[in-house]
Amino acid sequence: MASVLAPGELRLTANRRALLAALDKATRPLTADELAGSAGVALSSAYRNLAELAAAGVVARVSTGGIDCFELAEQFSDHSHHHHLMCIECGIVTDFAPSPQLERLISREVEELAAQHGCEVISHVFDVRGLCRQCRPRR
Ligand SMILES: [Zn+2]
Ligand SMILES: [Zn+2]
């Protein structure tokens, strides 16, 4: 995973390596705070390095509307294309993969819609906002 970083593109410092290892073993997108804890990196360093890794396209920022989360970019991740369920209350983000039928339907519809605007599709993001199991009863 980490070896895919082209040499010279972004230097793989100890902190970046630790953050990438933490992202690699995470089972869901994590906040900078959670990643700093998991990687044993200072929070300020985690923020800076995650922003740089995101700018380099190695890490994907997941915008929740609250505190952003981070995950490995799909091309560097073991579980490739997926979508997100986000809790608007506590901000937890869960990965999910639609059925192959729904995924094909989304791709086809998105491509048709984009084509009407003269746009060639590179990828799509389809995230769902709601209330998680823990937050639902408190509403
Ligand atoms: Zn929640
Ligand atoms: Zn999809």
C-alpha cells in the first residue's frame, strides 16, 4: 500500500508511514483525532500530514458536514469502490457497498446524466446521511 507512493512525489516520513498504516488497518473512515491516536502521532502533525496526503491523492477526505473523516483513496485501498453511511448526530461514518445491480444502475444513470452536460465521468460519490443505531433512540 505505502510502497505505491512514487519516490520524490511525497516523502514517506515516519509520521506519514504511521498514519498510512493506521488508515490501512481502519475498518471505517476515521477523524484526524482518531488517526492521531491510532498512529501515535501528535494531532497537529496528523492534521498537516493528512491534508498533504489528501492533496497528493493518496488519502480521501470524507466530508460529513461535521468533523471530516479520512480513508485511503480507493485505488490504494483493499476494499475498493464503496459508499458511506453518515450519522448527522455523532458523525460516525460506515462503509457500505451497494448490490452489484444498484452499483451498475448508479453508474449507468450517472453516465447518462453527465453525458447530457458533456461531462465524462471519472468516479462518483454517493453518501447517505442519517441517524445511527446509537443516536436514533435519543432523537
Ligand atoms: Zn450516531
Ligand atoms: Zn458506487
